[in-house]
Amino acid sequence: MSTPEQLLFLPGASGNKAFWQPLSERLATRAAREFVGYPGFGGEPADPAVASIDDIVRRVVARIDRPTALVAQSMGGVIAVRAALDKPQLVTHLVLTVTSGGIDTAALGAQNWRAGDTSAFPSWFVSYHADLSDDIARLTQPALLLWGDSDPLSPLAVGERLNALLGNATLHVVRGGEHDLGSVHAEALAPLVDAHLLAR
């Protein structure tokens, strides 16, 4: 795998494009950066052409036109995994934080976010379920897994399971880290991400 020429930052379900800004600002890599938004989320205008996770994945895949690292938060990690499976030849690295990655998190003690107020999300997003366990094992890119030990939505057991499924992964645990650790702990995580992006 080559070093990435661009970084695509994928937010979680909030669609907050600014989530990854603190980390991006602290990275030394010279790769171009793009902060991906999802139509209908986080203030992004809705688009009638986007009515499923598949549609969002297609949009992300269309942006992978050169060696690319995917940096993804929470639900964005599912999109990143699917995009990496679609374009393995161009996705050089994965950085996944507190995501399901497309595996069954309930069995690993995760709190069900769908049990809360989901009125801000399209119904197709709330109802999305996938089991990518078998597919994940096909990913060979270096993957950096960033987890907290105080996150009820994606507990450490989820990160440990993904670490076992991925063939080339490293799991880093942030003590006291919660679901927003990718942004809140950006200063501590940036050197880890920079070093990871040099991995081959």
C-alpha cells in the first residue's frame, strides 16, 4: 500500500463535518483533506437521490479517485468499511473510531442508540442493519482502531472484536474516552494517526 494522497473524514450519525477538524488541524501529513457530509444530516441539504446507506456509500466511493485514507467516526465507520471493500486498490489506510464497523454490537454490550429519540434521522437510516463480519476479514489495509473505555454506545469489546476480524489492525484505547473521543482527544491522537498513515 502507498501513502495516501487524500484523507476523507467521515462523521457519525450527527453528520457534523466539523467533528474531525481538531484532528485534521494537528496532522502533519501533507495529504489533501476532505470533510464528507451526508445529505439530510448535520445541516446538509437533503437530496432526493439519497434515500439509503447504499446511496451514501456510492457517493463516498465516487470520491476515492486516488490513494485515499478513510478516517471515520461511529456510523461513518460502516460507510468506510463498505467503501474500502468496494475500492480496495485505492483505500490505503483506515482509521476507525468507536464504530460498529458493520458487526453486531448488541451482542458485545453496546447500548442501543435507536431506543432514544431518532426523529432527527431519516427512517431508512434508523432501520439500517448489516452484518459485515465475513467481509471485514477481507480487508488488508492497515487499520488503526481508536476506542475509549467509557463509551456505552460502542464499548471496548466492539473494538476488540474488530481488531480480531481485521487482518492488519492496531487497537489504541483512550482511558476515559467516550463516543466523541476522535474530536475531544485530537491532540493525543494526531501523532498516532500520522504514524499510522506511514504504515505499509
